[in-house]
Amino acid sequence: MKGSASGRWVTIGLVSSWYASNIGVLLLNKYLLSNYGFKYPIFLTMCHMMACSILSYAAIVWMKFVPLQAIRSRVQFAKIAALSLIFCFSVVGGNISLRYLPVSFNQAVGATTPFFTAVFAYLMTVKREAWLTYVTLIPVVAGVFIASGGEPSFHLFGFIMCLGATAARALKSVVQGILLSSEGEKLNSMNLLLYMSPIAVGLLLPATLLMEENVVGITVALARNDVKIVWYLLFNSSLAYCVNLTNFLVTKHTSALTLQVLGNAKGAVAVVVSILLFRNPVSVTGMSGYVLTVIGVILYSEAKKRSK
């Protein structure tokens, strides 16, 4: 009984840390890119990836947190590089959207990930779901349409970038399942992050130099006037790694179904906290659309569980 109780507290602690890091990095991204005025989402994403590279190496190679899994071939490396490219677009797109959209609407659009996952799985694999599973996706999409129409701070470019980031996130999960499906190529999420992060930095560096000219000089100048920007970037980048670490640990200590339920609840918590912090205007129509989307995601998860 004592072991069971301590195990329960460990799980609660991990879930709390997962929520805190997820919501924390989301809100801090929003603050930096929108409220603070640090308008460099690609550079911010590169900082995240640099932190993930360094901290992943420390956790796996030095601290032996999980066993190191080696890359076995050039083909496997090419597959990981392809995943890195998709991953980069999803994170950059999400960060760009936060410049223009409130967190509440960003989360509403992000909740449509199951829809895009089902679409890409249908197009790219022979896997077909039961018809009822596809029916449950109707409220997921309808909810976003309603939320878009009722969003006081709607911004078309921000919406397109958020939708693109959500689609890229779904595409990565489908492509990952296809590319790294053989037993010899499977990597746990921590090792995958170890290899993807430096590749992502290499991809983001030229994009930063081309699209966000003199961002390093501007950041240094900002730091001279307000040293807090340095601490914001360091803390934000460390949180980005914690998101991946805690996601791995929560997955390890709970079931896939529990993770889905917790993920849905996390989005709702993020919406409430962001509205309280940023005081962005919300409408009954917009919130009704978001609630409908979340209900659709829950129904979709339940339909998938029953079809197995």
C-alpha cells in the first residue's frame, strides 16, 4: 500500500510538472513574442532547440537517464532529418501564430490535431478507421469554424500559421510511425529528441540569418537595456526541454488513454490561465466553439479506443 501511495504521488508530481512546463512555455512564448515585443519567433525556436540539444546530451550521455540508442544507418539519419524539418515548421509556425493570436484561440485550433492525424494517416497509409471515428471529427472541425467566427482577436495570417503548425504536428506523428516503424529503427522520444535537436538548429540557423536579420545584435542591445531578456530566453528554452522530458515520463508512468485525457484537460487549463493573465477578450461564440472541439476530440479518442 505504501509503495502504491508513493507511486501515485510520483505520477501526480510528473503530471503537474508536465502541465506547468507545457503551459509555462506557451504563456512565456506569448509574452515574449506579443507583449514584451521580442518579435523573432524563428530565433526563439532555435534557442529552444539548442537547449534541447545540450540538455538531451546531458540527460542521456552523462546522467544515463535512458540508454543511448545509436543511429544505425545513413537512411535512418535521413529519416530523422526529415522529421526534424517537419518538427521545425510545426514549432516555428506555432510561435509565429502566438504573435497574432491569443493563447485561447491558439489552443482551440491546436485541438484539431486528431483531425489532421486521421487525414494524413488515411492519405499516407493503408490504415482506415471505423466510420464512427471519422464522424466524431465533424464537431472537432465545426468547433474551430465557430470559434473563428466568434474570436474578437482573429488574425488571418496568425490563423493560417497556427493551422499549418497543427497540421505539421500531426504529419510528424504519422511520418514518424512510418519511417521509424521497424524494430531496428525505433527510438524512444528522448533519443529522438537528442538527434533531432541539433539537426533542427542547423536548419533554423540559416532561416534566422535570412529572415530575422541582425537578431543576435538586437538581442544583445536589448540585454544591455534590460538584462531580464537573457533570463527569459534561458528559462523559456529550459522549459521547452522540460516539456519533452515530462511528456516522456508521463507517458512512461501512465497509459496512452490517460495521456490523451490529460492532454485535453491541459489545453482547457492553458486557455483559462491565459485569459486570466493576458485579459484577452473572449466571446460566448468563441468559447462555445472551443468546447465543441474538445468534446469532439474526447469522442474521437473514445471511438478509436472502442474500434481496437
